[in-house]
Amino acid sequence: MYQFLKNRSRHDRNLTVRHEAIKALVRGWKDDLNTLIWLKHLTQKDENGAVRRIAIEAILENYPERSEILDLLRDRSTNDPDEQVRKFAEEQLAILQARKS
């Protein structure tokens, strides 16, 4: 099932299916380090900006204490090809930095 969901999260033509597959992966395999690795991969390599944002949201919601999250948000806020994803990452970075202050 893990591989099926991973495949759907990456290759399904329907954005809703991809979103639900990402949510199901996190729900079922949150504690598996490969799930976080996969989500990080999606944030950087997926062709669809909406999927990259969904992956960022899933990471923020399920792995908020991970130290690499700030670096990921910094990277996406400056390097994502989609302006909306960059803006979202920038906003989330500001929120996390304010919480740590």
C-alpha cells in the first residue's frame, strides 16, 4: 500500500487524488523516515506547484519540530519556480521564526 500511495502522490493526473495520497501516506507512515524524505522530495522536485505546497503543508503539520524544516522553507521561499509556493514558504518561515523568538 505504501508504494501504491507514493506512486499516486507523484503520478496521478488528478490533484485531489495526489493530495489524498499524500495525506494517507502521512497518516499511515508518519513515523517512517522514508515518508519525510519522500515529502521533502516532492517539495523540491514535483512539477506541480500545488503538490509542492501540499507537501510543505504536510511536513509543517506532521513534523514541526524537525530542525531541517527552516532550511527547507528558506530554500522554497527563494528557489521554488512558483510564486505562490515561494510566498507560502516565506509566510510559514516567518511564523516559525516568530515562534522561536
